[in-house]
Amino acid sequence: MDFSVIVVTHNALEFTLRCVESLVRHLPARTELLFVDNASTDGTRGYLREVTARLGDAAQLLLLERNEGWCRGINEGLARARGTHLVLLNSDVIVTPDWLTGLRECMDTAASVVPGLRRVGLVGPVTNSAGGPQQVANPPPYQAASLDLHARRHRETFRHQWAPSFFLSGFCLMLHRDCYAELGGLDERFSPGGFDDNDLVLRAQERGWDCVIAGDVYIHHEGSATFRAVAPHLRGGLVNRARFHEKWRERRAREPRLIAAYRVKNAEATLKESLDATARFADGIVVLDDGSTDGTRALCEHHPAVLRYEYQELPFHERRDRNHVLSMAAAQGADWVISVDADEVFEMDRARAQRLMRLTDPHVKVLGFHWYTFWEPSHTYFRADGIFGNMSGYRMYRCEPGQRIVLGTELGLHCGNIPQFPQGSARFTSVRVRHLGYDTEALRRAKHSRYRQLDPSPRPELVGNSDYSHLLSSTVTLRRYAREHGVSLCLITRNEEERLEGFLAMMEPFVDEICVVDNGSSDRTQEIARRFTQKVVELRTERLELDRLRNRCLDLATQPWILVMDPDEELAQEAMPRLQRLMDDLDVHAYTFQVSNHQKEGPPVMTLAARLFRNDPRPRFSRPVHETVEQSLTANPSLVVRPSNIPLQHYGFLKEDAAVESKLQRYYERNREYREAHPEDAMAWYNEALHMQNEGREQEAARMLEHAIGLDPSFLSPRNQLALIHQEKAARLWSAVAERTSPEHPVHRVALEALEMLYRVTPGRTPIGKAREELLR
């Protein structure tokens, strides 16, 4: 058999029918179907008996006496499969033309097409619904009549667009038999299912097998159909996140070994300072010397942290040398490797390095750092403009079989310092690297001359320009280097177990410490928080006093900067280098962030809030709900506040309507109580107006907004909201005019033009909570 397709079923006959019909319709020769039924009671078993009988030798049916779950069902199927290419398939999938041959083509040939791939052991398609990188943007709505045509057009458009991935979802996963022979099947500790696919992917990668997304194969996936019907409390398998993290924590329990790799030449001036700094966090250092003629060799041979030193005199080829020195590091039993140049000083101690190598999320295998290039010999000022002012990159990685650097020019220039990794496996830290190799004019000119000689026609996408002129620029921006650096993540919690672990795992690599104040959670929130930090304080309050909770959390912070977030918020990983650079400006005390409050329908509602500020006693939260530090910032005009221009995503309004309504009501009552006690506070009037507007009480909302404007004419938010109310009212009036006039009436055209303009400048507004429920009814 070429293919063995394993489908595990449990009731959900409607979806199974669609899945099996599509399988039979698109079944290549030398393919077997293996159906494993988990004690269905809705007619699924009878249907599968009929299909199996009809298909004869092309199908097998295994009937389990009780519901053993997805993992056990798949393993039973794998044990009986005869194919070379084994496919795990959910029963709520609809396959499309050439899906199997497309996945096989990717598995068998991607390694010869995609740079840096090792053995390809797992391949998955793209789809309309998947928790991960296989989700396509703006998928078409499902239509049975047009799905096959869409899939064919997709395959033509995205032919051979294959990409390595840090993760593949198990909804449709092709597994090579050789890979299965090494790994075995799914880990049944994750039964009935959830994170079993994450675990399989990691076990494959540890053994040198890569995972690839076949971007030219599109299939339809309903998404968690069985979980929703049978076990909604499992939240589509997400409850297994903690079990997954715990397994990999235990698997990597011993202290990991970190080896630093140096490629050097005539580096005597800076090498000792670099080696001494690296010795403070690494277990050892290996050095490849590319023909030094100064004191570099003696420094390396006598440094106690250097485990191995090699000297060579070969024609220049950076990629060859980088790969060799990384293999030297791997040979020292490295679990992790960090690539360091001789003019670099990493500001990291052993405790931080060990934490970074033992992050909660085992998918994280690459770590990024930030370079500060000193432009004068006292190392007081670094270059803050252009390429040098935004220099961040990846230098530390988990060591696995078959890794190699493949990029760069013919001479190996600009190849990077470490092997390529799929997007999603990398995280940025806040660790700084002091870059010493450009601190005199003479050094800069020497490097410019050498680069121009080695690379006479540089590629701008690799260099940043076409002539290395940035090395000799006479107009530069210098900034004083802050000797103290670091950021504390501060958050308050109450019954946040659903999102907390994923949130903290995402932020853990970047922040220097995590501080949590819990308001008396009755679920596993505190237990989860203590896996990440010892700074967890419980503070119970009789009523909502979020400002008090926030300020207690600020008291726990010890780092120079404080970042305030909630578990239902997210910062994009690509924004982390920009976040790092905000903290470089010694003149700024706080930064505001544009918060995108995502709605179930319609565009996000935008708000502005200060979330990053110095660890200074002056910025403090006020108001028991809708708490902010803005009042304290305004009360201290010497504090400089600037926009961060970094978006922050808030997903709290995507919860169940009942949960959102409960929160809204509690906030409304507490805000009203506060407003009555502090009638001079314009923000309290503004917040109550928003609640009124959500309930459709626009006249009351408008009066409150006008009152807020009267209290604080400089407060822009109520003016903005009042303008939107008037725009919506104007749109309704013009719409009535257009409906009541004929096209020949002179005012009809005016009404249509006004409506067009108003619709363009007035964002849609979707009610939330109870107001939304009533709208849906």
C-alpha cells in the first residue's frame, strides 16, 4: 500500500458521512482506509460496516467496545496499517482532489526544494479551520458544490509552496512509516485528545525529522465537531495544555548543557572580555580560529572556559566555518548552542540562561537578543539609528540532529550564525548584547574595506544597502547606554486558568520577572501562576477594587521597567524588538499602547492606555474599575509620556455572552458607585456612558458624554464617542430621507452622498453581553 488513511469516529454521523464520501470520491490506487469506531450509538457503526463491505480489500473496520478516545483509536489503526505514508484524519474533514498525492509529493521532494530541511517525517495541508499555522486567511464559506473546484484552483495558485513548521495539527497529518517506526504512535496520556499532535511533532524533531506544511493542498475542516458534541468541557482538547507542558518539563528535567561557539580571527582586542562574559553563563566554549596572527591563539588556549580550540588556514568561507564550529559545539554534548562573535558581550548570567533553556513551551527552540553597537571607545554611547539602532537577531538554539546553515552568498557571507528554524519556534528575550567592534573610526574603516573586498556587489536585502555605507556614516544618532535594564510583567488574575498558561508561556522568554496578584481564584489560576514565578500574592477584596490589586502588583516589581497586561491580551512576537527599544530612551517615563478590543462581529474597538512605564513610585493606578495610571501621569507633568506605536490585542469580549454580561454588569455597578462618590471625575461619566450606549440608551449616553466634556474639556474620548453617536443618528435620518424620496427628488442624491460618507467614516458597533443576546434573538 502507498497510503493508509486512519479515521477515528464517535457518533457525529452527519460529519462522518461527508468525510467518508469525500474519501471514496478521491481515493487513489494502492490506498487503504482504516475506520476505528469508538462505540458510536447513532448509526455510525452500521454505516461504516456498509462502506467497508462495499470497498472490500481497500478498507478495514475496527469496532472498539467503549470510547477509547482519539489517541487510542489512532494507535489501533496505526498498528494495522500497511502503507508507506500513514495519514491521521479527523472524521469532520472533507478531502479534495489530489490531496493524498499532493501531501506525498511534499513529503518525498520538499527536502530537495526547501533550503535547510532535514528528513521530512510529517506533512499537513492548509485549511479553513485549524489552531495553528495551517489556517488560511479569509477562507471561503463551505459549499459542497464548489469545494473541489476551489481546492484545484488553490493547488494551481500555490504550487510547491511548502514551508517548514514548528507544529502540525492532527486534523490531517501524513506520517512517514520510517518516522513512525522510530517514534511509535500517539502518547495515550493525552486521551481522549488534545496536544497529542504537539507531542508527536516534538518527538519527531528531536530525532531529526522535520515537519512541513503543504501550502498547495487545501481541505475543509469543520473543527472540533466531536469534542463540541461529546465533551465540551475539554474545550477542543485545550485542557491538555498543562499535561503537555508537564510531560516536557519532566522529559527535560536535568540541567541543560549550553556550549558557546566562536569563530574568530585577530580578535585580541575584545576577545578576553567576551570570553569572560560568556563563561559566566555557558558550560563551555569552543573556538574555530580562521588564521589569527595576533594574540588570539594564546588567549583561547589559556582561557579556562575554552573546551576545544582549532586553528585553520583556509580560503575565506563563512558558512563553512560557522557550520564547523557549531558541529564542534554539538560534539561537546550540547543541549543548546549559542553563537558568539569575539566583539560581543552578552549581558546574561547562568540563572537566566538556565531559565531560557527550560521554558514552559517546549516548541520554543530559538532565542533572540538585541545588539547595542558602541560608537566610541568609552562605551558610553551606542548608535541608535538605522541598521545598527534596530539590530536584533537569533543566536541561541536547541541542538538536534541534522541542523546546518544553508543561507548566504557564494562565499558564505551573511549566512547567519545559527541554522534556520521554522517561524513559530523562536522567541525574543530582553537580553542585551554589547557590541564592541565598531567603537573607533579606524575599526569601522577597516571593516568597510574588508566587506567591500569580500562582497563587491552586496545585496541590499542582506546588507541593508548596496555599498556598506552605513559603516562610515558621518551623521549618526547616539544614545547613552542605560546600565540598569530589565522588565517586570505585572498582572492581576481571578479564575483565569483557561488562558493563563498560554499567556505566561508566550511572555516568559522576554520578561525578566513575572508578578501576579490573585483576587481569590477558585480554579487552578494560582497553581498555574506558581509554575512560572514565586511572586504570586493572594489579595481578596469584598468588592471590585482593581486599582488596589494593580498597585499591590506594582509593589512586587523589582526591574527598572514595568509592563502591565492581562491574560486575555497579546503582544505579537515581532513587536518584541520594538518593545525592547522603547526602554532605551532615558528621557521617557511611560508609553501608551493602542489596544484593539476584538468583537464577535465587526472591527475591533480601539482604546489607548499606558502599559509600559518606569518602576517609579509616581505612576499608580486609580479607579476601582476601568483602572488606569493616566491620572497619576497627568498629576506629575514632569513625567514624559509617548506613544509606543505597538498594537496590543485584547480578546476578552470574545468570551461567552453570559460571562461578558456578568462582567459588564459588575463593572457598571461599581463604576456608578464610584461616579456618585466622585462626580468630578470625567472618566467615570465617560465609562458609564459607554455602558448606556451598549444597551441602546443613546440619549442618556449623550448627556453623560456632554457632562464629561464639561468636566474636562481636554478629554478627547467623550468628544469622539459623542461625535460617533451623532454620526449614527445622522445616518439613520439620511437613510429615512432616501427611503421616502424618489430618485428624481433633488434631496435624494444628497441623502445618498451623505450616507456614503457617513458609512465610510463611522465604524460599525456590535453590542456585547446581554445586549448582544437580545440582538441575536
